[in-house]
Amino acid sequence: MLLTITYEGKNTQEISYLLYKNPSKKQEFEISAGRVCVFYPELSDGKTTVALLLDLNPIDLARGKSESDRGLFDYVNDRPYTACSFLSTAIVRVLGTAMSGRCPQRQELADSELDLTAKVYSLPCTQENLPNEIFEPLGYSVKFERGLLDENFPEWGESPYINLEISGKVRLSELLSHLYVLIPVFDRQKHYYISEAEIDKLLSHGGQWLANHPHRDKIVYRYFAMKKSYARTAIDRLLENSREETPEKQIPQEEDTEKRVPLNEQRLEAVKNLVVKSGARSVIDMGCGYGKLTKKLLTETKIENITAFDVSAHVLEKAKTMLHYDTMSDYRKSRLNLMQASLTYTDKRFKGFDCACIVEVMEHLEKSAIPAFERVVFEYAVPKTVIITTPNRDYNVNYEFLREDSLRHPDHRFEFSREDFGNWTEEICRKFGYTVEITGVGENIDGSGQPTQIGVFRKCV
């Protein structure tokens, strides 16, 4: 199997420093089932190509040279000849330092976006749109060609393998990380046993870019060869990391707009005050995340019962830590119930509450899931009061970091304008017998409304 990377520009021979591979000689490395050769078929000031050639021994594959790959293959298979998960192993084994982005001799070059083209030969691919779906959102131009299965027998149809070419202006370390993670997405048959440790490997190499990928879930599920429990855990952790980093790195203006008190703190305080004003004795925090609102509600002694749930078990464990659940007083613990559940599925545990709080949650749902969400909350659970907060899309023009028509957070599926939100709340009241009061949180700049809009629904008697 063969991978080539071509750098075009000025002084392109310097890519050898980033790769830590001398262009004057062929270099060989051993892996569990064969050997890896690195050489430079093209070397000049204007264009340099490095090739990584992986030569696997079919006998070693079938017999298994280690416990990790023992018994995974038959004697006759396509593994030695197609770009598969072995190629990712070779990349990290041979080009691991280049993947890290460290190069003291040429650190400026390592940090620069270069005109790079990668070609992967004989990549298994039966879905015609898969290469474009996976690589184009990362900024690559994508080309691929697919030949006949056998030119002597055209009636057999096309080959299930493609020769893939991706090109773009990208750092070498990013390109290698993309290839390392995404080549196994095409190869559904891994050469190793998939364990929970693969989650950490995926996050280590894909955590910086995978959370925001529009086909994130598809990539993750294929990466884990459809082991759904690992895939779900990986997606939860990707979203968790994205949420933790977003306030500082991706949407600083939202926090900075309110100079004295961060917007999120204002939002939570406003919701708590609305709960207290409603006179609720029992509250359910639907989609509680890390439990920040729940923590505030626990300070209100008039609230006798607080239930909080989230779809992610991993997030709930974080919430327990934030709430100091293990050392919480018996009195507080008796008022609190944490559970795993989904906003889009009916659950008898949702019934009987005076007030339901849904804070910055619904915009993370796919639009197709909104009707189910509406029925779960307003038709099935039927709290006396429902408090929903969601971003005001009209306000996004005040965020300099946002491009036109982009959303405020990478995990948002949509955002309501003030008009959209007003129309939606009216429809909820008509369908389910509620009244609504619309308010907001944050400063109204240039008439674009407040950054957060709040709907307070009250069940008609």
C-alpha cells in the first residue's frame, strides 16, 4: 500500500526536516506484519514528494505475529494491497514526530500552512460521496478515480477501491492527523482488536477538528467499526471538550459583551429567579449538562425536589463532580435526583413537576427532532411552567468572529431569530394549551435584541 505527500512552493526540500527523514537514502522500519519504506521519488526546490510504502507479508497476517492481530485474517485477503488501518499504524509509527508538529530546526515551517497534496492508492470505498463528505469540510480539494475490477472482464463492474488525491493549504501535522484518523473510516475491517483505548487515540489525534465536522457522527461510528458504545462515548467526549473550549477560544465576544457578569451567569441567574417567581416546589432540569443551573436551584430551600438529567452518562459524571455529590449533605442529596434520559423520548420520570427548565439545549437538537421534543415536554410531561432559553440569531451580527449566516456554536443545529422564536412559541401555545411571556438576557445592541431569548410558558387552567 502506498501513500505519497507532495509539497509545492519554494525550498520544498525542507519538508524533509519536518518529516525527520533524510532524502538522500531509502529508510526502512519494521511493524508487526511487515516493513515500511520511506523514500523521495521527487526532490527539487519547487516540488518535493515523499512516499511511504507499506509491504505486508500475507503469511504473517494470517498466522499473526502478535496477540493483537492473531487470527484476524484468512490466508487469501486484500490486506497487503489496499490502503487500510495498517497504513494508519505505519503513519504514526514512522511519522509520529511530524504528526506532533515539533521541529526545532524548522519550527516556523512546521507551523506554516503549506501547499500539500496527499495521494492514497487502492483505498477501499464503496460509497461514492464518502471522500468528499469526509475531506472537503476540512478544506481539501478532493479527486479520486475508480477503475474496473478487471479490465479483461468489464462485465464484472467497477472496483471497490479508489485512488484518492486530496490537496490544500494545510500544516503537515494536520494533514497527517487527518489521514491517520480518516483512513480507518474507509476500512471497516480493522487489523486489530478494538478496545476502549481507541477512544483516547481518536481524541488525541482528532479532538481539535473532529467535534466541528458536519459528518462527525458518521466518521466516529465507522472509525469504531460500528461498536456503538465506544462511538457514543467518543462523541460525548468530543462535544464535552468542544463546549469547554468554546467560551475561551471560539466565542469570546459572547462572554465579553457583558463586562461585569458573563452572559452565561446572567442567563442562569435569570432562570433561577423565574423558577422562584413561579412558586415551583418541584423542578426538572432537562438537559442539565454539567449541572450549573441545578447547583443554583439547590440553594433555594423552597424548592423541595430537583431532578436533573442529560443524555450523556459521561457529562452526568462531570455534573456529580461539579455538584460535589459525594460529599453533599444528606438534606441536599435527599432533594436531588440525577438521571440519564433523552429530551426526545417519553419517560414517566418526567411527569408531575411544577416547573421544567430547558436552558440552551433545543438548538443542539436536529430540526427533525423538534416535534418529538415538543410532545415530550408539553404534551407528555405537562409541567405547570416551562422555561426555555435559546440564542437570538439576530444578535449574531454583533460577534465579529462570526461569518455571515454562521451559527454561534459548532454544535448548534439551528438558531431562532426573534421572529422565528415568537412564531414557534405561539404555535406551542395553540397546540398544547399554554400561554407564553417572552423575555431575554443581555444587552440589546443596535436594536438586534438581547443575545439570549427566554420563553416562559404557563399551562392554562
